[in-house]
Amino acid sequence: MAILVTGGAGYIGSHTVVQLIDSGFDVIIIDNFINSTPEVLNRIHTITSKKIKCYNIDLLEKDKLKKVFSENNIEAVIHFAGLKAVGESVKRPLYYYHNNITSTLVLCEMMKEYNVKKLVFSSSATVYGSTENVPLKENSPLGATNPYGWTKLMLEQIFSDLHTSDSEWSIALLRYFNPVGAHESGLIGEDPSGVPNNLTPYITQVAVGKLSKVHVFGNDYDTEDGTGVRDYIHVADLANGHLKALDKVLTNPGINAYNLGAGKGYSVLAIIKTFEKVSGINIPYEITGRRPGDIAVSYADPTKARQELGWVAERTLEDMLRDSWNWQVKNKNGYNKS
Ligand code: WQD
């Protein structure tokens, strides 16, 4: 029996695939490489000594997806594949709704046809919208503030309706907070295309000399130092959360949402200072205006994941930033060897 990982060559997908293989699972990847590269498969092979079966297809290609299910004995699916740039989703909503929702409907219909009803879904803390009531619990009010967030929230609703229609479905909705860091080997990591939207890859690109300084988006929030506070979680801890959720969906029908966060918040300036400490590199920054759509504070109450999945984020902020820097130093241009 195999675990199908859609988007398995992506940032969180690849770290999860490594842990699945290390735990003895047979893994099959589907990836269209729109936001990743086949080089990731070579790196996974180097880390695990296992060659991965990967289908370079888009989930929207129904006939090719059918071939994946007919050729393999799939036990469960971990579904990462999807577009995830908040700003791009505002500019191109139809592209985001079609890609993220239609592709997931095609996947679920194929799963149903092959009687595969165990699913771990890559959701996001963005489904909590702009609520300021922290720490966020799974029953905190839901709402989205951009098309990307709406695709996650709509898909959670689709999965809930699917389970209501057929209680044999077993679904875990994993709401990620802010994933950062990289595998300890530095062989796989976060490789954003173009100028990074997220804070930590931006910092490492400043440190490695690709960018000149960090723009701190506002220091007039109601926080300790005025800058935005977020719940950062090591990608290896996040990957482990998927294995814990897989264990649950393999044995228990039902549908559950889980916050995957460390349960504490750090400000932008604290991230910069901690990075300087672990790397020994000074990070120049400039305070600029707030980024539209940003909220002041977001961090998780991860109690439910601890109680029901036996999962806790173990790595520290220093671990996250040290591993991010190790990846960046070893891969100045990401996976692009040139
Ligand atoms: C973190 C903090 C910024 C960049 C996003 C998505 C979310 C999820 C995780 C997918 C904020 C500040 C950032 C910079 C800055 N992705 N910042 N200068 O916005 O919390 O979450 O990534 O699921 O959906 O919205 O992450 O890293 O962009 O920002 O000052 O150059 O750093 O204002 O306070 P965010 P981020």
C-alpha cells in the first residue's frame, strides 16, 4: 500500500516525503513542478537512499490522474498541491479558484472511484481571517481576507460536506502557521521564485548578499516592539505533524481540523535579531509602511493536536533560523544550480 503525496516536490511536501520514507512508507509523488523542480527528487534520493516514483502531471489532467490510481495501490493521500501566493491570488482570483478548487474536486472524485477515502489536507491559519483573538483555537471564527485564503476555507467546507455524505471518509485538515527552516542536511529547503514574499527567506537572501536590506512592514502595531507577531514552526516539525495526522486518518473515520503551530509568537525584529545571533551576520533593515492585509498578531493554541495526534512542535526558533541559513548557504540560488 502506498501514500500518494500531491505537491510532494514542494517545500513542505518534500520534507514530509523524507519523513514518510524514513518511517517505512511507500510514497508516490504527483507534481506539476509549477512551484518546484525535479532536482528536489534527487535531493530526497540523496537523503533517503530511495528513488521516488513521481508523476509529472497536473491534477486537472483527469486521464493521467486515473493512470496513477490504476497503476498503484494507494492507501491514503496527503494533498499539498496548490497555488499559495496571497498577493498573486488577489490579482488572479479565477486562476486560484480554478487551480486550487477544481483540481481538488478532480482528486476527490478519483479517490472516491478507487475507494480511497483517507485524506490529509494542507490547510492554513489564513482561514482564521483577520481575527485578533489569540491564541487561535480550531473553533475560533473562520473567515478569509484574500482569494488564496478563501480557497483553503472553501475546500475545508467541501471536505466537511463530503464526510457528511459518506462517513467512511477520514480527513485531517492541517492549519499551518508560519513554516520556516529546512532539513538538517541543507539539501532541501524553501526556494521561493523571484523576490520572497515571506520574511525568513527574505532575511536569508539579504544575509547571502542577494538582497540589500529587509523592509520591516510597519512598527506601529499594538505589539511589544510595534512589529508584526507570528507563530513560526520548523518545517520538520510541520512534516511530523502530517505523519501523526496520517496515523489518525489510517485508523479513524471522521473529519478534524488541527492547528500546527508552536503556540508562541515572535515579532519581526525578534526574528531578525535571532537570525543575527545564529548566523553572526548583521541584517540591515528599514522600517516601512504596513503591508495591506497584514494583521498585528497571530499564533496558535496547539492543544488539540497535542491531545488527539500526540504532536508537539519541538524545535526552537534558533533551530529554525540556523537550518534556514544552512540551506541558503549551501544553495545560494536555491535548487537552480547555475
Ligand atoms: C511574517 C511577518 C509581515 C516580509 C503568509 C501567508 C500565510 C501563510 C504563511 C500560506 C509579518 C512581516 C514579511 C517582509 C516583513 N502561507 N514581513 N517584511 O504574512 O504571516 O503569512 O505566509 O499558507 O497564508 O499569508 O508571513 O512571512 O509574509 O510575514 O516585515 O519582507 O513578517 O508583516 O508580520 P504571513 P510573512
